[in-house]
Amino acid sequence: MNCQQAQRTISRQLDGEASVRELLALKEHLERCCQCSVFANDLGRLTGVLRNSNVESAPESVTFVVQERLSRLKREGERRYSLNRTRWTASSVLRQLAAALRECWLARSLRTLGRREVYIAAACAAVFVLGLVVSVRVHYDRSHTSVVEATVAASTAQVLTLSAMDPLDDVTIVNNLSRSARDVHAMVH
Amino acid sequence: MMEGAADRDAILVTRCQSQEQSAFDEIVLLYQDRIFSYIRHMVASREDAEDLTQEVFVRAYCGIQTFRGHSSLQTWLFRIATNLCVDWLRRRKTTQTVSPPLECLSSSGSVIAEEPSCSELDPFVLLAEEELKARVLEALHLLPERLKTVLVLHEVVGLPYAEVASIVRCPLGTVKSRMFQARVALRSLMLPYLRGEVKTVDRPQ
């Protein structure tokens, strides 16, 4: 065993990983090598100091400050979540309104609305107002259900408006319904 | 880590993921002392160690929803702590000049005690031991961060090599090799003190 091997074995010995054979060879080496003997003593002493270095307890303020920071984070997160949801819902409702108005304008320019269309348009407006009310509620109660309600209301408003404009076109109605369902699904997940 | 502790941690993580605030408080109480002690050995200032300990738990809280249990909770927390310490040490290195050599760290520059041979209750022996401990901790801060990390995790915190390897994301052989290098480097830094060239405690005649 040369000095380099001896020093690695000393390190392994400190970890309890040296084999009996290695330890015997090391003992033999240390008896005739003063330098490695000193190395072994130094390493043993330093390792002892490190292993017994006092484990300082964390100051009590750590727990308190962590809890304080976490509750602040939670409050901020909830506020941001609520604000984003409200913005999203409001923009969604406004988008549906714009689409509905455009459809109304086009339909009005093409033909005069019949009694049935007027009723449906009124229902549309009611549902749209409901959507707006619900989206405002989202801001206050922050519940997921309210966000879904708002989306359903806005989507239904659009479907009703479109079907009022062209009640015989079943394909359009089905397409719009499926788009609404996709919107709601995206909202929920 | 013991099986019981692993099971306890898994339950705590599940409770945290179910938004149970008290479970995270328990995690903080369970690990804050060990994490603080680790960071205290990694960074020189106590105030910085406190700030970094808080940051570890805040980051853990933010990330616990995505914690999948591929490693133990303890390993995960120590990994966060290690990353924070390494970032902090690197940032600090860019704003600080080179650390002074160990010989310059002596406050009085006076004479060291003889190798203690009397009773362990001898106040001078105890003083010399305390002095040695303080010197070792000062020398730790002069080690390169990759050596210091494994040395503190293994020797001070008492984690097994396999867990240290998982924390620093290195092969086991690399960790053992770094450990040997760290011991040799620490001894080199402490050599003037150990040989009595830097002496700090006077024993009255």
C-alpha cells in the first residue's frame, strides 16, 4: 500500500467502509509512515469536530415568518385567481354579446323578424343579463361553480341567438351547442 | 431514512396536497432545525441562514402540489436547500472579494494551547476544543461549494452517501471522491492551526 492508497483507505475507514484486509494493510503502512499517521490523526480529529458540531435549532421566528409568508402568498394567489377568472368570464361574455349582436344586425338587414324570433331574442337578452350577473358574482364569492354558470349562460345566450336567427338550420344549432359544451369542459378542467 | 419516518412523510405530503394547512406546518416543525443547521454550515451569516431557511419552506409549499414522491420528502427539502445555498454562494462570490486565508482569520494571533492531555473538564481544554470547532467552521466556508455541500450533508447532517448523491444529483462514486477531496482540502486549510503555527488560546503558566 502506498501513501495515496493509504490516505483513501483512511477516508473510507472514517465512513466504516474499509474492509478488514484494507485495514490490516493500512495498519502496516501507518507503522512505518509518519506522514500518513499524522494525516490519519488530523482527519480523525477534524471529522470528530464536524460530527459533533452543535446542531443549532432554528430560531422560533422561522416558523412564524414562514407561516406569515405562506398566508400572504395564499391571499395574493386567491386574489389573482379571482381577478383572472373574472376577466376571463367578462371577456367571454362580451365576446358572445358581440357575436349575438352581429347576428341580429345581419338578420335584421336580410328580413323582418317574426314574433317567434322576437321572443327568442328576448330570452337571449335575459340569459345574457344572467351571464353578466353571474360573472359579477364570481368576483365576490370566487367559487368555481359561479364561473361555470357564467360560461354556460354566455354560451347558451349565443346558441339561442343563433337559433333565433335561423331556426331551421339544425346543423348550426348542434355545432353551437357542441362549441358551448367544449367551452364549459375547458372551464371545468 | 427509517421506514416509519418515510411513511409519516408520505402521509404529510398527501395531506398537504389535499390543501390541509396544518400538515405543512408539521413539515416545517419537523425539518426546520435540520435544514437550518445545514444552511448555517453552508453560509457564514446567521441572518442569511434564517432567510434561506424560510425560503426553503416557501418554495417547498409552492412545489408540494407537484411533488410525486420519486425521492423522499427529506431528500427533496435538502435539494431545495442545496440549490438555494449554491445560488446564494455564487451570487455572493460575484459581489465579494477573495476570502482571506485561514491564517488571517485568527483574531488575536497569539499562542495555541498544547495538545489537550488533561481532564476534559479543564476549561482550557474545552476552550481549545471550541476554538478548534470555530476554526473548522470558518475553514468550511473557504471550501469550494461542491466539496462543502457533500462534506456538510454527510458529516454534519449525517445523511448516507446514497441520499447525498440523490440530493446533489451525482453518481455515488463522484460523491465519495468529492468527500475525500473535501477532507483533504479541509485538512490543508486547517494545517497551520493543527500544527500550532496559528495559535489563539493562551494557557497561563
